[in-house]
Amino acid sequence: MSKLCECGCGNLAPLAKWTDKRLGHIKGMPVRFIKGHNSRVSPHGSPGEKNPNWHVDHIKPQSLFNFESPEDVEFKQCWALENLQPMSAKENRKKSNKYRSEI
């Protein structure tokens, strides 16, 4: 099973060596981003343009979901495009794992 990195670089993503809920990795499944590529989304540039000042933020934090595999409903909700947004790195660190209704 292979999959391309979702940053748009065109490189194959490696398989996860272990399950990591925080990162959304499921052991044996391709990871979404190659290490370091998840900061390559820039609302002011093209996909794949390196911009460390912007992050991909989960509107509802990953820590509030409970999933074991990519087939779980909560995994799909966590990684749905509707739950992702570009956010400045500074603002994302400040937000941490707070849900918008908690801020």
C-alpha cells in the first residue's frame, strides 16, 4: 500500500511504524505527510511552497477524537477537510488543543 505525501511534493509517504493518535498515524498505514512537510501549506502561496510560519490546524483537536484505525468514523471526522484550516504557527501554538467553543 503506497500513497503520496499530502503536501503536494509528489514523494511517496512512508508507512507508520506505530500508532500515534496525536499525529493521526496508524501502524502499517501510509502517513499523511513526510516528516517536516505538514508545514508546507501556505494560504499565500502554492501547495508545496515551504512556509514555516503557517500550520495546518485541526479545528476540533485530534486529542478530542477516539480512533483506532482509518476506518473509524472519528478518524474520518478528525482528518476531514472541514476540520482543517491554515493558521499562523504562532496562533496555532497559542490555541494548542483547545476547541473553538473553549476559547
